[in-house]
Amino acid sequence: MSDHVPRTVLDSLNLGLHQAMHDDPDVVLLGEDLLDPYGGAFKVARGLSSAFPKQVLTTPISEAGITGIAGGMALRGLRPVVEIMFGDFTTLIADQVINHLAKFNGMYHGQAQAPVVIRTPMGGRRGYGPTHSQTLEKYFLGVPGLTVLAPFNLLGEDPLGAPGQLLCEAILRGDSPALFVEHKLQYLLKLHATQELAEYSVSVHHMGVQFDRPFYALRLKSAPAAQITLAAYGYMAQLALDALHQLAYEDEIFCELLVPTQLAPFELAPLFEAVARTGRLLTIEEGTFSLGWGAEVLARTAETLGSGLRTAGRLAAREGVIPVAPNLEAESLPGTADIIRRVREMV
Amino acid sequence: MDHNAQLYRGLLAIRRFETLLMAQFKTGIFPGTTHTSLGQEANAVGVLTHLAEDDVVVSNHRCHGHFLAYGGNPQALFAELMGKPSGVCGGVGGSQHLHWRNFYSSGVQGGTVAMAAGMALAEKRAGRGAIVIDFMGDGTLGEGIVYECLNMISLWQLPILLVLENNQIAQTTPASLAVAGSIQQRFAAFGIQTVELDSSDVLEILPLAGDLIRQVRSQREPRALIVTTARLGSHSKGDDTRSPRELERLWQARDPLTIQAGRLSEDTRKAVEADVEAAIQGAFAAALAAEGGMR
């Protein structure tokens, strides 16, 4: 519907929403401060209320209410999308997600579906402080009936760009509720076009039934066999890619980076194949360390590969509040330098 | 069958379903627990008699009466409570998680109001003329999401009738220890027109509910009905802390079955009772004979 080529993740997500609303008038976006000219706190919704005035509903500050309402709408055939302004506020919607949206299909014995997509930006590094910087999706991983998705900043084959395509397809084709995890700094990341990634070989494992949730594997072309597998998603995947590049050129340590776009349910076959070759796995996430995404990924890899997993590590945020002061904030969150340090230790 | 006899039949079908359920719980054929609507049958019948085919009903943990008054099959409900594949939801949902046609119930109080509001928003967009009826209780008022939803129901003028069954007790906690201020003013504060009635008489509830449902249907805006009622049974299987004297007083004054039976000739009453007895016993026996369940 547009000749516009998305340049950033933000562009791509915005195009994905436009496309979904254009394709299906039953797609309705609910959230706070969505109307133009503001277009949402991070501008992902920009232009939508002008182009599709009947499909955008700006709401009071009622995260639980709008999520529950979206559940009721979905049970009656609509395809609602909810924008939660900051990922930190997903605690307010937990009951609606866990006890309502994710339950309907199972508890009504398959006789009802609630395909709601809940989009929200997680993450720090903007100086927003303790209640506006967290990465909380780990609390929603492993909720039966809930899909958790996170886009990666590739351009891909689709004119929407990979993030917009993932979002658009989740909205139009998903048959269960999904938490779509964005990241505040990821919005501004450039989408890597194939030519810019010429140094890399990118293989894509196509996962999912109703729609594709690609699982990417990236390594440097013509590099020796990878010595370690890195696993990361979302914004951390970009930091891991930066680390992979530096490690190759500065340390001659060669890594392979595995990037899922579906975090839950956990479907990790491409990762197991990669780790079976390297024997080493480092998981990288911006959430806090204990009981996080990496813990589950490592546990499953160990269960699957047994002694084939020789060395394992997790990199995550320090367990404390995320400070506003830039130096303190940077110390609390894992960065590229931390990834490089951990990889050197492990190889 | 005349109107009064028909209403008595509706009330009695719920009553016999639940008294049989409670009697049979002791035999171990029903897993888990259940909440009965003994004493509140007139709300279910008085409100849901006015349903149109496409209307949507949302209920809560105390939903058997609403389900049966909606037209739900007692055999499928018994089977559901027995945990059988032939149940309403294959035995997965049990007593408080039912879905059949446009009927939905769920077990977390405040969330049902959000479900209902979302459904009313869907109906408003669809423009089919259907409305949503949402049953809540005085206990539901303790959860914050209710107020978020009342605000949006009013802001967006959603076609919904909120029926608050004020039985003045939440599990074991009397409303005097849980509900401050006025219930009516809670709705009024959001600009939702509200009618209050203190009655267990189906003939009083019926016309009032009918007026409100007509208003929601024709004006496409929300209404609330607060019915002060009496829960004559325990919260679930046997957790009533009220005194036998208090319960005796409520049974004497507030039993909707007694009130409605008084309007029938003895012959008519007996005929209805025999008819309901056969239907409920038949539904129970058929559910019990079906495959699956506890034994």
C-alpha cells in the first residue's frame, strides 16, 4: 500500500500497523495518547488515527481495563492491538493476560479465541529511571496460551521490513494472544539490508504455523568455524552482533549469533543445532539475571545436548533498580563490552 | 402454560439443578467446588427472559442460574461439573468457566466486567443491534478494573446492561465490612443511568429489566440495574458463617420460589414441579451415564 521503504525499526513497525489496518477493518488499536499529531509516546502509531479514524481508540490511563476490553473484543471476532506505553506497565495487565486472554481458548475447550496483540517498548539506556526502563518480558515467558515475540532489525524480503512484517502477520493471522516486545533504542536502529550485511551469512529458519516467526543465524562469511554460539533477541541482538564483529577483528574469536523472534513458546531447534557444533553458549538479555530468558534457554539446551554443551554462560542486567544517572545506568545494563569480556572468558 | 407458571418453571429449574447438585456433591461425583445461586434465581430469570437471539451474556463464578436461564442445557452443565467430555466445555472449565453460544463466564471478579465491555464495544462496531448483559456482585466492586471499565463504558457509550446482584455478602464478608459509600453513586459518578430495586420477586425484576434492556437496545448506551437480593446458600459448598437464625429469616422473607409459587393454583404448581423434577433428574442421569468423569 506504500512505496515508502522503511529505514528504521520504528518505520517498519509503523508500516506494519498501517498494512494490518488497511487489510482488515476489524483491526482496532487501543492505547494511550495515540491520536495524531502525537501518534503515541514513541510514535509507532503516527498517522494511523488520520488514515483509519474508526480503527484507533485513544484511551484513559487504564492498562488493565483496555487489555481486558481487547480480550472481550477478540472473543467477539475483532483483532485488537493494544499499545502499552512503557513495558514497565505490563505488571498492570498481568491478570488480564494470564487469567483472561491466555486462558480463554483452553478453558472454553477450544471454542473461543482471543487473538490480541499487545505491543510495548521495554528497555533502558534513555535515563528514564527505575519505573520506565525495565525489561520485564521474562515474567510473561512460559505462560501457557501466550506467544511472546520480539522483532530483529533486518530489512528482509518483505516491503514492510522484518519487524513490520512480524507485527502485521501476528495481528492478521495470530490465533492466540501475543506480547510483542519492542525496545526504546531499537526503534531508531537502521534495518540491515542484505547488501549492508554483505560480510555476514544470514540463514533464516522459518518457524510457526499460521505465520512466520523467523529464527535468524548470523556469522561472518569466510570466517573459520564458530567457537561459541551467542543467543540474543531484540535490541540485545544488535549489541551482540557488534560484539561478534569486534571479537573477530580484534581477538580472532569467531562467534555465531542466533536470534529468535518468537521467545515463547520456546522453540529452539536452530539454537540446539548451532550449539551442537560449538559446544559453547552465551545467552544475552537486558532483563535481570535470575530466572530469566537465558536460564530457560540454557536449561533446555543442556537437556537436549547433554555433554554436548561444554561451556555455558548468561549475561543479563544487574539485579537492582535502574538508575537515572547515565554512568550508573550503563553499569547496571549489559553492553557490548560486557559481551566481549564474557566471550573472551568462555573461549 | 401461563406466564406465571412459565416464570416459576424457570426459577424452579435453577433451584432443582442446584439443590440436586449440592445433594450429589457428597457422593464424590463432582470434582473441586461450586457456587450456587440459591435465592438469586429471580435475577437470572427476570433479566434474561428479555434476551434477543444475538445478545451476549457475561457472568461470574456464580453462573449456573444465568446459564440455565440463558437456555443452556442442564445435562451439559451437569456433565461439565462432573468433568466429562460431554460437558459444556469438555470438563475443562467446570463450574465457573462456561462458554456456549453467546454465553461466557469466568472466575476472576473484575475481569468479567472488562470482557463484557469489550464485547459491547464489538457489538457497537458491528451494528447488529445486539447488546451485552453483564452480571456482577457487590463483591466485584472491590476490584479496581471495574472502575476503569465503568469509565470507558460510559465514555464510549457501550450497549451494555450491568446487573449488580447485591446479595450483601462476599464469600463470608458482609458488605458492611467491604463496601463504603453508595453503590448507586458509583455508577452515577460515571454518568451511567442506574435503577435500584430491593426484591426477590421475579414479577418486580422482570418489567424493570425489560425497560432497561429496551433503553440499552434503542439508545445504544449503558444502563445499570442494582438488585438487592439474598444469597440463601453458602458461598461454595459449605462455608456459611451466618447464623441459622439469620438464614431462617432470609428463607422466610426472600425465597423467590415461595413468592412465585404463591401465585399458582396447587394443580398448576404441582404440574410444573413434576415437569421440572423429571427434566432435571433426567438431565442428571444422562450426564452421569455419559463417558468420563470421576469414576
